[in-house]
Amino acid sequence: MRPRHLPVLLASALLAACATSPTGRPQLMMVSDTQMSQMGLTAFDGMRKQGKFVDAPRERAYATCVANALIAVLPPPWNTQSWEVQIVGDDNANAFALPGGRIGVNRGMFKTATDQNQLAVVLGHELSHVVSRHGAERVSDNYAAQAAVLAGTAYAASRGTDAGYAAAVLGAGAQVGLLLPFSRTQESEADGLGLRYMAQAGFDPRAAATLWTKMEQQGGAKGPAFLSTHPSPGRRAQTLAAEAQQLMPTYEQARASGRAPNCKM
């Protein structure tokens, strides 16, 4: 294949893989939901085999209660999918949701998210990643970045530039200019969508700002903002506080219609 043909083929592949997120943002999708579900199930089963999950019935029942309330308001097919919740034996405040219907909550998360509303912030955010197909988008972004580096390196070599140097420079540019900015976009998108889901489920969206203020107070030294894959906690709390006020009518309507979770540990 001639180097000059690679950019044309790459552009054709990208045009053929366009999709749209729940917020209307254009996305690149080069893998199917079936493939992503299999990846998610394989990853979760791998954690199980490695003994990552702990026997914590109280925490698991509590997290499942919060998760089920959120799942009930997700769009199809996620609201009818069978979901499994497990507790991870890790003291770091973290959680995840995977395509295929799997949720993991670190034991350390319960020390930071100290009530059902704060836990709903976390799980709503993680479920939003799944609904928005962010996993598939990240995989696709990586595929596209690798193809772009390959095409650029081949073109540079054809023009007499050292191929190894060109690959290194193009690879760094793809990482900073494509993959990380998209990841920050995905995080912000999951924040807003997760807030909407928790309000619809009857969880108080004002808990989001409280949780992220805690996260900021607990955080250590932070790297440059443009190299971070997450919005800064302080900025995140301010944005979510404003969005929560707009969602208060949704929350109040949900409570009035009987969506009033009462999850306790």
C-alpha cells in the first residue's frame, strides 16, 4: 500500500463510524456494543478470579439498592438489563460500571460517599459512561490515533524524515491532542448525565457538589490541568452545583411520584 493512500483510507473509516452521544455530541464508534459487553464481562470475571471482590453483604446490598434505583430510570436497553454489583477490597475511593451489566464499588468509597445521595452521584456517573458508550468511544479513539500515527509516519518516511522520530512526535501529539481531551469531555458528559439520572431516580442532585468538595479536600498534588483525564474537583463541584439547581424540579417531581429511595447500610 502506498503511504499517500493511508490518510484517505483512514478518513473513509472515520466517516463510516460516526455516532451520537445522549447529549448530541458526535462520537467515533469502531466497535460494537456486543464486543464491548464481552470485554466488560471478561474484565469483571478476571477480577473475580483474581480475588478482587470481598464478602461484604451489607455494603453490597446498600450499593445494589442505590444502583437499582438508578438503573430503573436509564433508557433501554440498560434499564432492563441484568446488573451485578460487587464490592472491591480496595481502600481507595473509586467505583466503576462496565458494559455487559457489571458494577464494582471499592470499599473505600463508602468512607467518602457517606449517604445514598453521594453514592448515587458516583454510580450515576459510572452508569452514564456505559449509557454514553464511552468505553467503545475510547477504544475507537485509540484505534484512530494508532492509524493516524501509522499514516503520518509512513508519509514522513516517504518525504525523507526519520520514521522513528516522526512516530514519537506524532504519538505524543495524538495522546495530548486527541485522547486526553476526549476523555475530559467524556467525564464532564458523564457528570451531567449522571446528575440527571439521579434526580429522576429521586436522589438529591445537590449531593454532587458536596461529594466533589470532599474529593478536592482529600486529593494530593495534582498535575497540569491539560494533562488530566478528569476535570479538577473544584471546577467540577461548581459546575455540578449550578446544574443541580436546574434539576431540582425534576428531583421534586420524582419524589412526589413515589421515587423515593431509602438505601441504608
